[in-house]
Amino acid sequence: MKIFDKIDFNQVFVFVSSFNRAHTLDKVLKDEGFPSIALHGKMNQDNRTENFKKFKAGTEARILVTTNLLGRGMDFKSVNVAINYDMPSDEDTYLHRVGRAGRFGTKGLAISFITSEEDEKILEDVRKKFVVPLPELPSEIDKKEYM
């Protein structure tokens, strides 16, 4: 949770691997005082729609914890940070997830937590396929790079 104390953000997508993790992380964030909301495919449609509208409005929640449900096709112009709390299973999903930040010609920041050899392999696959540098997170993040 310390990451949110180190970065400035308009709105954030935090991607997790399952609906259970979405609920758990959302609860932890709320308990720490962060304006979070969860959204995933196991929610009933009314709750999903309500949470979607709350996040889109940006008034109640600036952090959206979600599964791959919103990894593609959802554009929110105020989202400037995408976090892979859990790495996706492949490089194309990675690209779609991090592409949620910095839409419409704006800058964005993507952060991925690497916790296993499998995560490292996916990150290496991303580097190779898209020919992009993916440096380690510096101790200080210059907000001019993504704000």
C-alpha cells in the first residue's frame, strides 16, 4: 500500500488474478483509508454497473481493483496508473492492462509486481515481443513522467 503514498494519481486500475483477490485487496485498501472499489465478473450485474459508475465518476473511488474484466476496451481518460498486482498469464494481456493508463495521448505509469519465476518469464516475453525497456521501479518516481 505504500506505493500509493509515493505516487500522485488521478485514477488507478489495479489488476488481480481472481475475484477473491479483488475483494481482499479492496478491503485492505479501504481499511488503510484509500478510495477503492472492486469490480469483477462474479459480481451481479447491478453491483457491477453501480461500481462502474462510481469509478467513472471518480467521486467515491479513485482506485479500481479488478480482474481482466476491464483489461480490454475500457477507456477512462482520467486513469493515469495501471498496476499489475498479479501478473497476467501472457504478454498480450499485459499490454492491454497497462494500456488502460495514459489514454488519449496522455502520459501514464504502469507498475507490475514480480513475485515468481513465471512472472519474470512473462515480463521477459513482453520485453522481447514489444521491444520495450521495463526498468525496475526507482525509489523516487518523477510525476512529470506520467502526470
